[in-house]
Amino acid sequence: MTGTRKGLWANPKFDWITGSTVSAFGDGLFMVALPWWMLQLTGSARTVTLIWVVTIVARLFFSPFAGVLVDRMSKRTVLVQSGAMGAAMAMMIGLCMSVDRPSVAAILAVVAVMEVAASLFVPALQSSFRELFGVEQLVSANSLLGSAQSMARFGAMAAGEMLLALFGAQVAAYLDAGTFLVSLAGLMCGAFPVARVVRQSRFLPDLWEGLRYTAASPTTLGMVP
């Protein structure tokens, strides 16, 4: 295991893990800044609740389709386009924060698009790890990515109030957009491996089979965000 870890750190594709961890920090900071700003803007706790409702509903609705879609597309294309979409949406939120009376409905729509992008990005990244790190480093790479992202999000939430007091919510939104770009830079370092693209089977049967498997497996069901 020690040799595997040393090989993982020396793997040029370790930049993928670094970039994704940086992006997770930006996401955590953004999810602290956005509700705080919306509360300051509207003075309504109901509006803040709507942000979380939109976030959860968008991810729950789109996540079942995301994995099946990703299997039928180039992983590099999905990662680059969904990451760029996330950066653009975070930038749009930052621009909304500079407007006197931004539309709450427009902000919620942008948040929904961000969640759709995240729902595509995550399965594309995870399904690429086998080609990136090989069977020998696959478990270590997944474990390291999960731990690093969890610590990054926790650190962002812990430091969120201090950063908001110093720099404000708009800077946090722009920082999140910047961390998306850092993640993209890490993903694009070096040649991207050619992953298997599933095209021969039909979309709906694959989707139904995935839903059945998830519902029948308590372990898998517990991993659904």
C-alpha cells in the first residue's frame, strides 16, 4: 500500500485531485456566502430555504440521468463543459451581487444550472479514475479525493464567516468561479486517456436498471447525495 501511495503522489494525473480539491473549497465557501447574501438582500428566511430546496431538487432530479448520459459521451468533453458551466454560473451570481435589485428567480435558476453541471461533473470524474490511475491506484485515488474534498468543504465552511466579513459575498462568488478554472487546469494537464464510451445499449433500459440496482442496494442508496 505504501508503494501504491508513493506512486499516486508521483502520478502526473495527481493534478486532477489537487484541482478538484481546490474547487471543493470554492464550492463550500460559495454555499456559505450565497444564503448569507440572500438573507441580507431579501430579509426572508423563506428565500434562503428556497436555495436549499432548488439545490436538492435539481440534484435529485438530474442525478439519475447523469451517469447514463456520461457513459455515452466523451469524459473530457463532459468534464470541460460542465466545469466551464459551473465557472460561468458562479461568475453570473457574482455579477448579480453587484446589482441593486437582482431577480431572485434568476438567481435560483442559476443555482439549478450549477447543480446540473455538478451532477454531470462528478460521475464523469469518478468514471475516469480507472483510466487515469489504473487498477492498482484506483482505491487510493478515490479515497484520497473523497477525504481531500470533505476537508476542503469543511475548511471553507469553518472559515466562511471570517472570509465574508473581510471580503464580502461577491468576492466569494468570484473565488468559486476561479476555483472551477483551477480545477479545469488540473484536468487538462497532459494527455487525457480515452475512456470507453457506451453507445450500443438504449438509454431508458440502462436508466431503469441503474435505478433498480440503487434501490435494491442499501449501501449504494446511502451514497446518493
